[in-house]
Amino acid sequence: MLLEDRISQYQELVGKNISQIMSAKSITQDKLHALCLQGGYNISQSTISNAKNGKCNLTLSNLVAIAYALEVNVTDLLATPQNSLEKTSQKENPESDKGTEVFLTNPNSRFFQGYLGSYHVLFYKTFGSGDELVQGILCFQESDDKKNCKAIMHLPLENSKTNPESKTVKVYIGDLVVSHATHAAYCCLTNTTIGEMCMLIFQHIFTSNSQVSTIMAASITTASGANRRPTVHRMCLSRNMVDDASLEYVKGQLLMNTADIYLTDAKLRFLLQCPDIPASFKALLQRSQKKGKCYCIPEASLYDSSLDEAEQQKLVSFVRVNSLAPKYNKISKRTDEILYALIGQETLR
């Protein structure tokens, strides 16, 4: 195929995507033009019209502007149109009905390619103040009836800590479901022995034939230990076992992070004295603003142009390991009591 023909195909593809998204969001051409102007992009009405009709060779800045106005990613404008995806999913799963066709469950679907197989699971324990990690195995595979993507997770029991050779594990079984509409994957796991469920949610990326190597998921479950309260934490899924050299940095990403990093005086002094941290990066740490009894450091301010990207990421992750970010967020009994005191009694009146 000639390059000219390929360009023409992509023009049509982008036009179909723009039209479909506009229709789904009830956005007229005039409204799209106004939204582009609000974002600081002056795109003419004729350019938008030609783009919708697949007759315009859009520049990158125009693509970014239209994607911004439509509140989608630029890649969504280049992807296979949603109506084609829905037709594909219906062919792959002919038994799906109108209420469920937006959720893909067929493991033979191309949306599951790259996700099937085993992962090493890594997350912080959901009780206590220590930094001990839980390590297990999660596997996504075709179900016996070949209609669903089965999920099986093995986690060690507490006695595995005192007896490393122990084969005693907790087993969770469930399904993996993909929503191409929200670019998300949902995995609901159940252990009927202890009466516990765990929901994993992570971003779904269409990988074609390549294999996903690692994923960071949000996990919603109940805390371990005696106080079984609702809990949210991060869970790392990796094809390969995380080695000791990388583990210290991965710990920083398993915390419940925000855009700002909070450090105590003691931790900041520790980092400033650490011989493995370059002087240029220490200078960025010293620019932090003290808020109360801790220092607040926006991660965006820790950019050191003299370092390569891999070293930069390691240093930021090492700083996060020493931060005040919690390992999990538990909905405590006290929270329920306060909520009831604030609005619960009002409801009963």
C-alpha cells in the first residue's frame, strides 16, 4: 500500500472517531469549535468540518486540541472506532446481550492478548505499621467452558512467615473482565473458605501481540488481622519476580502516593546525607517547603536534567519509600462512628 493511501485511511479513521465521540457526548461542531477556543486553540470551523469528513490532514497540534476539547486521549482519535470494537466484541461473544456487550469476557478476544498467564503479586500487609510485603501468584487463564477469563490468586497464610517451606496458602478465584469504553480491567476474586472478596482494578492497554510485563492495580478488600475493616491498597503485578535491587524502589510506588511527597526532618536529613544520591538531586530536595512538622516536595520539582530517566525514577521512588505516604487506607470503626454522628442521626429524624 502506498504511503498516500495509508494517510488517507488514517484521515478517514480519525474523522469517524471524532464524529462518533461528538455524537456520544452530544457535542455539535459549533460547540467543539468553542471548546477548542476555550483551551487556547484557534481551529477554524472548516478544519473541524473537513476533519470529521476525513478530508483533512490534521497537524499534531490540531489533534491535541480536538482531543483536549473532547476530553479524550490523542490515541483515542487514532484507535479503531468504538462501533467497530462493539461489533468485534459481539462476534467474539455472540451470547452477550445488550446490557453486557460493553464488558468483554471472552479470553480469546484480542483485548485479552498480552494479559493471560501468571504474575508475581506484591503489596504491603494491610495491618500494623511495619513495611513487610506480601508476595503471591495471580494467574489469568481460559475457563473450562472457554467463555470467560478465569483468575486464580494464591497468597501465603500467616504461618508461612514462620515456616517458609509451608505450602499453606489462601486461594482466591474469580474472573477478569475488560471494559474498552473506560479502558479498564476489573477482577473480582473470592475466597469462600474465609468469606472474603477482593476487587482489583487496573488500566487496560490494548497490546496487540505483545505481553504485558507489569501492572499496578488498585485493590479493594478487607484488612488482614483481627480488625477486618474495608481497605484500599496498591498491588503490583509482575511477570518476573522483583529482585532485591529493585524492591527498595518498587516499595515507594506501592505506597498510597499523591503528587506531593511529605518527609519528616529526620528522613530529609537521611536523604541529604545518603552517598548514593547525586548532589544535583539533593539540591532539589533542599528546595522543599516545610509545612508544619514535615516537608512538602512536589514530585514535579524533583526533575534533574543532568540525570537519565532511569536514574531519575529510582531516586524519586527512593524518596517516596522514606515519605509519610500510608501503605493502605483503611475505613476505621471511628470513621463510621463520626459519619453517623454527623449525618446518620439527621437521616433518622
